[in-house]
Amino acid sequence: MPWITRDLMTLRREFIELAFQESANRRELCRRFGISPKTGYALLARYAVEGSAALQVRSRRPLSSPTRTSEEMEAAVLALRREHPAWGGRKISRRLTDLGYQGAPAPSTVTTILHRHGLINSQASEASTPWQRFEHGQPNELWQIDFKGHFDTPVGRCHSLTLLDDHSRFNLTLSACARTDTPTVQQHLTSVFRRYGLPVRINGDNGPPWGCPSQPRNEITTLTIWLIRLGIRISHSRPFHPQTNGKDERFHRTLQAEVLAGRAFSDLLHVQSAFDHWREIYNHVRPHEAIGLDTPIRRYRASERTYPECLPEIEYSPDDHVVTVGWDGKVVFKGRRFRVSNALLKMPIAFRSVPEQDGLYRAYFCHHRILEVDLRLPPLSV
């Protein structure tokens, strides 16, 4: 079975790194990458003997140390670090260029100098990113999704869809989209799910297609219904608090600085080509300060939860009170009318009693809680 032809060398490299993760299911990875187990195991065997040469790419630079930075330049790096203890490699490299130093070292070289002089440790890393102290303990426990605004091309606007794994910062998709509607997002997410499996939870903001500003309590949309039926838990950022999706917001700033700033693109294909090139650098090459200068691919592994091509049936407990959502997103339960969501039209939801709270019920769509009602209170008009 052949490989998918788009960006073949990148796909092979990603397959190899995921396959060598501890406890990786290699046969499942072969299926997700669209190759036969025979092809996959043959590539892994060649890689074990030949290393990168097995990928059949054009000549690479030899694995040797670069020319050592001059003592004068190294002293300038250390002086800037002492003056600005929270600055990392990228900021120091840029500042040296702005100060007029010729041949300022690359950010990765600056980072190596700082390590060599003991100026990067766990305390220094924490001090440089005080807003980013929490991360989920394992890959795929939480994915963060968002669109990075938009920018114009000669043939129309480009909306950048980004999806990031919280634990590893691995970028699961970076897509140049003409629209931000549900079919567009669902198409890209389907490709991601087939490649990497399903996460435990996805967090988005409160805007469409994953949020519903007009119904902030329920936040059910056509897209989130699909995700919930896949068994994925859905959460939303607090209104006007983008830091809830902070890692993806930080990714957007890096994308702006390293790909979009000062560049013009002819069309979406041109944008996507730039995205694909930079995504490989971001995931496989670029040291990430927030994960100890590791690369995201080394901390990420594919999910064991496989994407089902057919949605599972909606099932509830025999003790639940199941009702069908009617016109205008309303349901009738125990003689009272409640508003849930227009997106749930003709869908079954379940009212479940709260233990030891007589008259208190919670309404669920699959596993997702959408409403709490207290029959002890006077009814409200809906």
C-alpha cells in the first residue's frame, strides 16, 4: 500500500518518531498513515540500520558542531542574559541583531551558551513563564483549538485553524481555511482524528463554530454535538479570558512572528505550503522553552482511542428520563418547558435526578451536562 503523497518525507519522519514511542501500536499507526504493516515495518527496519538516510531525502548537513561562537559574542550573550534574566534564546538573538552585532548567533546557539554557563535551570524556566505553570500530565488529555484571526490574500481571506496538544505543545493541525464554518472545521478534525486518534477533551473559545455566544450556559453547537457523540469532552474558555487557551494563544504569537510577519501570500495554497514547512520545524526541530527546550514530537504520542468512522448510537441509563428536543430547542419535562439548544433539535436528552436532592435534576446530552433544573422553584417562562 503506498504512502500518502503530500509531503512524503515529513510523513515518514513523523511515522518513525511516533512508532518509536514507548508502547506505540505500530500496526494501528500504519493504518492511520494509510500504509500496510509490511511497508511500515520495512521502513522501521531500514531506519534502524541507515538512520535518516532511510528517508531518501536530499543531502543533509553532516552531524557536526557548528563553528564555535567567538568569546566577544558569547560575552555579549551572557551580559544580556544577566541584564534580562527572563529572556530566552530568541529574545537575546534578536536584541543582539538590533544592537548591530554582525553574525549574531541563532536562538538555539544562544540557548546552548546559557546552558553551558548554568544560566538555565528549573527556577529560571519557571520565572520566565510564570503564567504557564500548569500542563496536563499526558498527551491527548487536552487539546486546545482556535482560529488565529484572519488576513487577506489577493483571492480572499485566510483563517488559520490551529490545534495544539496541551502536554507536549505538539501541533496537530495548522490549516489555511477560506471559511470558519462547521463543515470546514469538521473536515480538518476528521483528518486529525484518523491520524492521531481521539483526545479526552477539547477546549475552544465561546465563539462559533465550537461555542454559542447567544446561549453561553449550554454552548451546544452542531460541531460540539459531533464531538460529544465521539466521546470527547468539551470545554470553553471563560469569556474575555483568552489565557484559558493560553498555550494555543502563545502558539499564535509564535506563528505570527516566525511565519506571517512581513510576508505576503498569493493564495491559500501558498499559505498552506508555508504552514506545512514551518509546522515540521515547530514540531520536530525548534527547541521549546516551556518543555525544557525539548521538541514537541519527543513528548507526544498518538492516542490509543481510535476514531470510529460511524458515530455510536446515543444511549442512556434505564433510570434516566429521556425526552426529545423539539422546535426552538425546547423540551417538556414533568409538565414544565425548558430551553436547551436549537442544535439539539430532534435529539434525545436525559434528565437525571441528583441523589439526595428531591426535585433537582440535571439534563445530559450523552455524557455532556447541559442544564440543571430545580422543580422546587416556580417555573420560568421560556
